[in-house]
Amino acid sequence: MKILVINCGSSSLKYQLIDMVDESVIAKGLCERIGIEGSKLTHSAAGKDKVVITKDMPTHKTAIELVMEALQDENHGVIKSTDEISAIGHRVLHGGMKFYKSIVVNEEVKDVIRECFDLGPLHNPANLMGIEACEAAMPGKPNVAVFDTAFGMTMPPKAYKYAIPEEYFEKYSIRRYGFHGTSHNFVSGEAIKFAGLDPETAKVIVCHLGNGSSVSASIGGKCVDTSMGLTPLEGLMMGTRSGDIDPAVLQFIMNKEGKDINEMLNILNKKSGALGMSGISSDFRDITNAAEAGNERAAITLDAFFYRIIKYIGAYAAAMNGVDAIAFTAGVGENDADGRRKICESLSYLGVEIDTAVNKVRGVKTMISTPNSKVKVMLLPTNEELAIARDTLALVK
Ligand code: AMP
């Protein structure tokens, strides 16, 4: 059984075709600059050379058509016809309060994705375009929506409610949702298996540290708290996002600089975080290199990034009255051994002890805590595409 996984951005479309017999990736690729001049498709099939196809893609529909051609091409293709694709799994950013889990798409589901455009203005319209493009290209094939917000929907009200007048929750569903849910769900589940913990009671903290970063706390695989909020702006400091901030800072800067709220949010989303603080880059490798070369702002930026992670882990360990496992994932979490070491050194009060030699590993599932450590600490590569494919398979089987 083959599942096609689609992740649509406003001008991009990432795909993977996964053989669910052994969960191997048969082909994957990326359409870039959809709707913009100079669009191209980069396609790679297992065991074959990567190909770049430069062709106009005015819409996501034409992009999907091109992907279908690439998948069936006699040279770089991997299937004879789309009949070999059993279903399509789509990453959808926001499911609002309606969706607690993945679901087979019908008109009602599409209406809800549309209703959530306000909550995910950059992603939800693109996600819906991807679904409709697949419906047109492969009529009758099941499409499954896998929501980034679904994992956070098990949070109790004390964790998801903002301390603002209740009418805003009632009228507009203003609450904390959390994002990176597919990754947190996948990694927390893998952490429980890897550490041999009780799947009903295990207390797990997942640190998804990449360009976007978030921390989640789960008990028995169910999310009890997570650091992102109504939007992905809340929580940790990130590549370009500020994370938690006193809202009065917005008013202060807006008054001083004559900016409106849209400009201000653009600054907090795109020009803040590690980029704004370091003045160097949003890429943590650049900042690490600069810090190593003696740049003080870069060093402070890294310290601030790790400090906030340490605080969130402490808060979640307290909220759960303990923690059995801590898992690091995503670009920084999987590759930055020094960062993991710095974080773990500040968790000795929890009984965390890591093997610094073993911790030097990159991108490979590894237990980095010592046998004596009270908390199992691990590096667990995330795989959102596989998680989407697994959910899709489970719903269409
Ligand atoms: P992601 O968003 O998960 O793709 O993660 C991207 C981030 O991971 C970028 O900021 C990269 O600089 C960062 N990253 C990748 N490798 C390393 C590394 N060895 N040390 C520090 N950061 C890294």
C-alpha cells in the first residue's frame, strides 16, 4: 500500500510517496515558487538520480499534476499509474476546536479548514488548495487531513485558557492550541517505546528545536501542555520569532516608532528571536560559529535560547509532578550536541545525567542519558511525513 504525503505552503508543495509495507520513502520532492515566475520541481526517487524540472506552475493544481507526471515518468518515476496510490495524507495547520484527530476529508471537513483561515492565514488556504488539487488530479481517492493542532487538543482548560475575558474564548475560540503537533505526537510515542515506559502513564517532555521551536508535556501519550499558543508565536525563542513577551512591549514600540499592529506582528514573527537578538542570522549554525569566534551578542543569543528551554522543561516537570523521559528533536535538537549538553547540565536537580561522549551523536536515535539517570534522555529524529502516512493508513485501511 502506497501513501502520498503532501505538505503545502503558500508557494510550495513538498511530497513523499511512502511504501507502508516497510515504511520506506519511494520518492520525494519539492515544488517551489508556485504562482511565481521561475517555478521548479525537484524530484528524487529511491535509487535514481535527482531531477530538476523547470516548468510554470501557476497554481497548486498544476503543481500536483506535475508531481503525478514525475511519479509516473518512465525514467525517474516509481509507479505505473496513480491506481497504485491508496490515499493522500495532507498536513493541515489549524483544525480549530473541531478536530482532535486526523480525519478523512469530506465537504464538511473542508468547510472547517476554511473557517480556520483566520487562525492560520498563511497555511490553511494553501493546505486546502493542496487537498482540492489532489481531489481534481485523483478523483475518488481518499484524502486525509492531519492537523498540526490536534495533539494539543487534549490539554486541560487550565493549560489552554488565556486569562482574558471569557467572551473572547466563547466568541472567537481564542485559546492556546499548540503547533508541531504531528512531530510532538510522533516523538513522544517513539520515546515511550524507546525508553520502555508504561504507555498509559509515561510523563514525557519533547523539545522540538528547529527554526520554529516548541516544547510539549504529555502523560500517557496525551498532551497536557505545549509552549505554542493561538499561533506559533508563543513560547520559546525561535529562529525569527520572539516567543513569550510582555504584550506591553508592543504598545511601547508602536508608540515610539509609529508602527501599526500588523507591522509589529511582522517584526515579532520575522525579525525577532535569534535573528533579532544576534543581528547575525536566524540559522543556529551561523550563530554558533559566530559565538565560537568570540561574538558576544551571538553567545548571549545562544544562552537566551537554551535558558528558555531549561525554564520550560522545569515548568513542565513541575506541572506533571515529575518526568520520565525528555526527547530532543528537529534541526537543533538532533544536531547540536553542545546545546543538548548545556540544557541537560541544568537539569541535574531532576536527576538527569547524560553521557557526554554518547551525546556527541547527530541525527540518529540514541539514548544519551547514563543508566543511572533518573530521567531517560534521548535524541529522537522526528518524521512528520511518516506520522502523516501512518495516520492516513489507519483511517483508510
Ligand atoms: P529545522 O527547522 O528542524 O529544519 O531546523 C533548522 C535549524 O537547525 C537551523 O537553525 C539550523 O542551523 C539548525 N541546525 C542544524 N544543524 C545544527 C548544528 N550542528 N548546530 C546547531 N544548529 C544546527
